[in-house]
Amino acid sequence: MKKIERKDLWMLLAQAGVWLIMMMMLPLATFISTRSWESTSTSIVMVWRMLRAPLLVYFANFYLLGPYLFFRRRYGLFVLCNLLLILGANYGFFFGYFMIRERVPAMDGRAWIGFFSGAFMFLLLNIIIATVAIGIRHFIRLRQIRQQLQEEKAKNTEAELAWLKNQINPHFLFNTLNNISSLTQIDADAAQDAIAQLSDLLRYAMYETNKPLVPIKGEVEFMRNYIDLMKLRCNERTRVNCTTDIKDDTQGIAPLLFISLVENAFKHGVSSSKPSAIDIRLEQSDGLLTFCCDNTNYPKSDDDRSGSGIGLENTRRRLELMYSGRYEWEQWMKNDIYHIKINIKT
């Protein structure tokens, strides 16, 4: 059984208020024109006798027949119950004509015409009232369904974003550990410093990125530290340049958004035997955040497991979820230089 919520009570009170206003309009007009309490009370009784049947039909359809029959597609039973409800709610009208029929057995044609005309009007009025009740209930039901769908979509989006971000954490961790592992064979002191730097990166990734948006200042610092760690495996043939131009470092941004692209640049842009170059830029101007990355391209073999290959797909999916309709993605390869550019309207 559905739990009664506060909004359900407010809905009941609002509908009761509307019906009360309709029922009090004629008595109020009577009182204003006659200043007679007797005439006003007579008007109240008359209005009640006229509207009590439509009132019953309305609320019965809104709270019972609509939800339990009409919206469950039990249309035959719905129509039957409505006919019985209308006949029962208007018993006074039909009973009164039958009483007249017993007292005056030979009713002339005009009396029968009056009876059937009145019966048709009562039936039509109550059908209209039932239709209005079902229509209002249907409109409210559609709004509730849309709201539930939006809530479910928001939950699914939040869960997917968390899943995508959780993919990033172990991804860059594995690559950084590989870098430090290589460094231990060359410079143990530098490896120890790198471990401390990695500790700071992990601390940020685990404790500072658990919100939808984080200050861009932290992201810039994280990206620079990450690039420093990735440079550990690079030799003198590799040139790495990282420039940032951020005017408002408190602006919010999705956490770890560009780190997969930086990782891909080092994975596919660095060769141990050939000249390599990586140029990373992050700029902010006039409500636009721009990330650019250009790197030489040295495709890895299929058995190279230094990365999982989820970087581009992961980043693009996060952009679609967080900045749908507010970002531009540019990607191409020219003269063995891989270029990617992302513009985000903030």
C-alpha cells in the first residue's frame, strides 16, 4: 500500500478547496443580494443537493476508479463501476420520477420527455466530471513519472561518473608505479622523492575529488605533479612543455578530467630512441576553458600493457555526462603529430 505523503494531503486539500469555492459562489451571491440568512441557507442546501453527486463522482474517480481500474487498463469494469456510481449518486433524481410515475400512472409524453432529458443531462454532467477527474489524475501521474525518470537518470549518471572516475585512479596509479619501478634501478633517492610525490597525488585523488566539481587550482597542481612523475621515464630526447593560464583558480571543474589525455600523450608520444615532444596547455578566458595536447605519435604494439586504452573514451563520456552541449572536441593526426583540443563553456 502506498504511503501517504505530505504532497498527497496538499493535493486533497487543494481539490477540496476548489469544490468548496464552487459550492459557496451561489450562496455568497445570494447573501450579498438579499442580506438574508434564511435565503442563504436555502441556497446552500440547494447547491449541496446539486453538487453532491458530481462531488462523489469526481473524488471516486480521482482516488479509486482511476488509479485502480482505468490506469490498469480494466476499462470494462471502469465503465460499469462509473455507471453504477452515477446511478447511485443521483438516486434522488431517478427515485423522484418513479414516485411521480406511481402517483400518476398515465404520464403524458411531455413528462417522459422531461424525464429522459433530465436523465441524459445528469448522465452527461457526471460523465464530464468523471472525465475531468481522470484527466487531472493523468496529468499528475505523467508529471510524477517524468520526475521519477529524471531522478533515476540523475542517479544513473552519478553512478556512471563515479565508475568512470574510479577507472582513472588505478589507471594512473599503475602507470606511475611502473615509472617509479624503473627509477629505482637508476636513482634510489629520486625514487623515494617520487614515492612521496605519488603519495600526494593519491591523497588528492582519494579525498579531494569526491565532489562533482573541484577548484581548478587543485587540478592544475595535480596535473603538474603527475607530469613530473611521468617525465621520470623520459630521456634527453624527450621535450615536455606544460603551460597554464588560469585567471580564476577557484572555478569549479570535473575532477581528474584531463589526466587520461595526459597519460595517453606520454604512453603514445614518447620513444626511447627517437626525438619526442609533448606540449600541454590549459587556458581560461571569457567563460571558456581550453585544454590542448600535441604530442609525437609512436604507436604501441598490441602486447604493450602500459595502459588500458580507456583514456579517450573515458574522457569523452565524462564530458558528455557533465558538460553536454557545452563542450567541443577536436582531434586529428598530421605529420606524425597527434593533436587534441577540448573547449568547455563554464
